[in-house]
Amino acid sequence: MDKVLAVIAVIAYTAVLAFVAVRARVAREFVEFSLARRTLPLALVFGSIAAAYVGPGFTIGFVGRGFQSGFLFWGIGLAYAVQNILVGLLVAPRLRSLKDCHTLGDAIGQKYDRKCQILAGVISVGLCTGFSAVWFVVHSS
């Protein structure tokens, strides 16, 4: 029975990936590709965001730390989940109301001005570079 359930899960996952690939291939403009004309089902959007945030490495590491540290990581995990729900309820509708925005920099530029948009880009690149450097240092030793 477990093998049948595993095969069904793999087939369903493959079907969802094929659906996303077919939808992406029909995109002719950037807005169709990046936002899918805002027509993707909520479950698909939520699933892809959750998979991006909470991958297997995060989950396994988090469970391991929770086993070692106890309830502290239970509280952190709960706060992380609540944060994602609050962002979805409070921030996402405001971002969705902006027109012609494909990135966070676009949203900041539309809400404020071009200087703020450039500053947001510089900060984003700086943060990504810093995170990459820290990751490299931690994993190289």
C-alpha cells in the first residue's frame, strides 16, 4: 500500500510540474512569465513559495536543531509560519495593487522614487553578496 501511495505522489508531482512547464512555455511577454497574468491557482502559488522557503535542507536542519535544543526551535518555527501568513494577509494585497511591478525594486520605485529604487537594488545585491560570502566561509571550513 505504501508503494502505491508513493507512486501516486510521484505521478501527481510530475503532473503538476508538467502543468507549470506548459503554462510557462506559452508565455510570450515577461508579465506572462513572471506573474502568469495572475491566473495561477492559490495552491500552486503557495506550494511553490513554500518549497522555495522551506526546502529539505532547512527542514532537516531545523528538526535536528529542535531535537538538540527543545522548545526554542518549536517557537522559532511557529513564528516563521505566522510571519509567512501575516505577509500573505497584510503585505501581498498591497503589492498586488501596484501595476507593472515585477520586482521589489519596481514596487519601491513606484511607491517612492528612482533613487529609492536604485538604493533598494544596491542593498539587495549587497545582502545577497554578504549571504553568499557567509555561506562560503561556513561551508569551506
